[in-house]
Amino acid sequence: MSRIGKKPITITEGIAIEVSPENLVTVKGPKGELSLSVDPDIKVSITDSQLSLERPTEQKRHKSLHGLYRSLINNMVVGVSEGYKKELELVGVGYKASAQGNVLELSLGYSHSIFFMVPEEIKVSAQTAKGKSPVVTLEGIDKELIGEVAAKLRSLRKVEPYKGKGIRFVGEQIRRKAGKTAAK
């Protein structure tokens, strides 16, 4: 039995969950609304203030879907109640970031500036403190979308292992390599 799948999801006050006959789960909360289409084999049921998922058989496919959908629905519940936040740090000489609305302007050491359109569901902000690296903050209710946008931003300038320059998450540890040593 899936340890993650069999754990029930606690529904707190202020959160409304609806399950349609087509297995469409809609979660509404103070921060917004999210919906997810669940596989027809997985049965979603709400009892008291808990949501639980059941699978029909012990097939490998059903086992994997059981834990997957439980995690996705739990992420939706946390997203509409608390929200998600990711912070990215731009490490490098002359690296800059500024946000106007949903357009993020980045200077990452290339000959041109990069204008990155952020989806409307995500709120983006950029802070630059004197003597510190610029920090880009992504906030929203959809964990999957925030992770996707953060990964896309990181791919614009990957962290290199010799000097540690590039875009990384705040607090992320980078494995550094030793440079060449002169042989005499």
C-alpha cells in the first residue's frame, strides 16, 4: 500500500473542495481556485473534514497514480490556503534584475538584456540590496507552475562550478571544482 496515497488530506476552515462525477477535483480557498482532473480509476471521497483517495487494484500503475494524485491535491490545498514562494539569486558581476508587472528584465552578462514573460498567475518581484546579489521572488498558488518558471529562469544562466556564477535558489549549495594549477 502506498504510504503517501493512504494518508488522508485534512481540509481546514475556509477551504471548499468539490468532486464532480467526471473526477474533476476543484479546490477553492482564500488565495484562489485550482482544479485537477483525476484518473477515472482513482476514487476520491470526502468524509467529515478529510479527503481520501482509493485505488481499485494493486497494479503498479494504480499504486503510482494513488500517491501522485494525493500529492497533487495536497499541493493544491496548501497553495490556496498559504501559497508558495521561490527565491532565485543572481550571482555574478553586473547581474541585474528588475520587474515591471509580469515582465522580468534580466542582465546576465550577455551582450543583450533578457525580457522574460512570467504567467499572470504568478506574482514576480526583484530586490537589489547594496553589496548583495539581486534576488528574484516568485509567488503564487500553483506549486507546479512556480517550479516550472523557476527552472526556466535557471536555464537562462546555469551555475558554473568554478566561480559559482549563475542563477541559483537562495540557500542552494553549489559543488565547486578546483581550477587548474600551474605545473613547474
